[in-house]
Amino acid sequence: DVAKHAGRGSSWRALRSLQEVRDLVWQLHAAALGVDYPHFGPVSVENAGLGAPAGIEASLPSGADPGEILRAAAALAQVLDQVAGPFAISGLRAIVLERLSG
């Protein structure tokens, strides 16, 4: 969705989609750490005194430019790849990165 909306020039919709994915990455990270109530993502992780997923800061775009949003989404794909670990779907990362770059 991020790539679709950014490609159409719908920056606000792309940003919304990016945030939705970031929320899910935080939830997955929280679940992988075994924290209580992983559904709350960063709140659960911070309340447990644990760290953020490595590289998550790079998933914040510096502006609403579609290219910047795609760059942030590609950074988030890298974080997801690390967080998903053994649960990652083989080949999905390459497909996502290809879609975000084109």
C-alpha cells in the first residue's frame, strides 16, 4: 500500500500505510521479546524497559515527499526482516524491496 499510494502521489495515504506497517513491526518485536500485551507495540516494549528494534528510526520519513516515504518504507522492510527472523516468508523481502524501489 505504501508504494501504491506514494506512486500515485497520495502522500498522506502513503504515510498512513507506513505507520500501520510500523505499528505491526513494533507488535511483532514486542511478541518476539515476550513482553506482556505485545499488541501495544512500543508502549509494551518501553514499559518492559527493552529497546526498540534496530534501525526503526530510519523508517521515519523526513517529509511527505513520495520518494522520502518510499525510502522510509525500504528501511522499515529491513527492520521487519530482522524482527521476523524465522517467521519471514522466503523471498518476500526481495519482492517488497523491488516494489518500493520501482
